[in-house]
Amino acid sequence: MIKLYGVKPSNYYSLAKAILLEKGLAFEESTQPPSQEEDFLQKSPMGKMPAIEVDGVYISETFAIAAWAERTQPEPALLPSDPIEAAKVIELCCHLKLDVELVARRLLPAAFFGATASDEVLETTEADLEKGMKAVARLFQGKPYAAGGSFTLADLFTFYTFGLSSSIIQTIYSKDLLAGYPQISKLMSELASRPSISQVEADKAA
């Protein structure tokens, strides 16, 4: 049995869980928050979420978990069979994570945990996010999915990138991160009803 380690509110945990659900892989959840304790570091070398356990072997990082799942259960595919199309999906995922989600995450402590963000951090984050959103928009297809005609890993990254990032930006700047990006907004609404995502979100709310 596959074990998924982490906590439900985490967007990365939710992403990994949705991947497993999309693949129809049986798993059980083990609630373990991020930790620098040795027990958790054996599962995830940086003590971050999520991690999975497969036959006594631990795998951390959502990209690695997605790569394992794709090879373990090829259908339904989350990456196109064409090498260039697959690379474009991964490219979009990277920009979503590196240039939007991780940039917005700089303000997560201020948005949700009472920390204070300096004016410099507020200014640089806003500028970097604008660049990141433009980069994502250049790659985003929305016809009808993030990377083109079929549902892929990029759609899961889209949902769990903007689910967190939009909330942070609304809280800190009182503005809609997706204003001016109607294709992304439309897809976000549609993805919310996808069975894997709706199950993850329902489990979080329970």
C-alpha cells in the first residue's frame, strides 16, 4: 500500500494526492506536518511535504512523485506521449511553481500567520509576480486545458498554484491575481469540479 505523508491544507500535499487519485492508485494518508526531526527527514530530506512511501522506499517532491506515478500507472496519462508536448507541459509546470507559486509564497507568513512583510519584500514580490504571470500566460493554452487539448499535470499545477497564490495576493494586496487572465480564471472554475480535485478539496473541508 502506498502511504502519503503530510497535512491536508498544504497545496503540495493536495497536488500529490490529486495525482494519485487521477492515476487510480490505492493509498492511505498519514498525517505528518513538516519537521526537522530525523524520522521525517528520512522521508523528505528537507523536512517538507509531501512524501510517499512505496515498498519501504520514500519519495519526496511533487515532480518526483508525479514521475513515479506516470511510470507506475501509465494510463490515464498526465504527460503527452510526444516528447516535445511532454516537455512543454513540464515547462509550464516549472514556471507555475517557480515564477508564481514560490514568489507568492514569500508573503505566506504575512498573509496567514501574523508576520510582517517589509516594503521591499512587498515591492519586489509584486514586480516578480507580474513577470511570472506574463511568463505563464505566454505558455498557457486553455484550449481547453492548460497545455492544450488534453488534461495533463499542468492542469493540476495550475489549480494548486493559483488556489494558494490567489489567496495570498488577495489578502496582502487586496487584488485579484488572475485579473486580466480570463483563460486561467475559466479553467480554474472548470477544474474545481474535476473528480480528483473535488475529492481533495472536500476532504480538506471535512
